Amino acid sequence: MTAPASYGRDLAYASVLVVVGGIAGTLCRYGTAQALPTFHGWPVATMLVNVVGAFALGLLIERLAAIGPGSARLRHVRLLAGTGFLGSFTTYSSLAVETERLIGDGAYGTGVGYLVATLALGLVACLGGVAVASRPRRYARAAR
């Protein structure tokens, strides 16, 4: 059984969306890293992009879920903004490398504190994004 001809076109279009979003996210992360130096050993830029990205991803996914079943348009938004932009804007690999460097340099407290703070703030930010995105639905239900 072969895939329909439109499958290849759809896959190519989805790939372009992820690449375009990824380029934009990477450029934004790079700009943030250039603008924000480390502060008392803390890689502020990485922490900021991960926390902001977690909030934005929680917000995006909750809003898309609230709209309803995934149409092609919603999948495109998710691929461009979620997988592409936010996937490359956030950088948990840099979090791991920076934590290892801090601990490897003997800054154990700073390294562990940085790791725990980033993960905890990221979780809270994601939940905050979900809460913000789900607010209009709660009000709409209460008004019925």
C-alpha cells in the first residue's frame, strides 16, 4: 500500500513550517543570550528563554486544545509556533551543559540551584500559561 501523493506535499509543508519557526526561535534565543550576560554565575538568558518558552507553550497548547479537534490550520500553527519556534527558542540542552559546567567548576550550590530553579519556574510558568489560556473558557461556561 502506498501513501497518497498529498502525503509527501503535506510532509514537506510541515517541515518548512518547523524550519521557519525554528530559525525565528533560534534567532530570538541568540539575541536574548547576547543581551543578557550571566549574573553572579547564573546563565540568566537560558533561564529566561526556558521559563518564557514554557509559559508560551502551555498557553499555545491549551488554546489550541480549546479551539477543538485539530484541523490542518491548527496543526500548522502548532508546528510553526510550538515545535518550530518554541522548540528552538527554549534550550534545555544548554541548561544541562551550563549546570554541568557550574558543578564541574566547583560551584555546586550555584549549579544545583540554577537547575532546580529553572525546572521549578518552568513548570510553574507552563501551568500559568495553561491557566491563562483556559480562563476565557471558564468565564464562557459560567455565563451560560
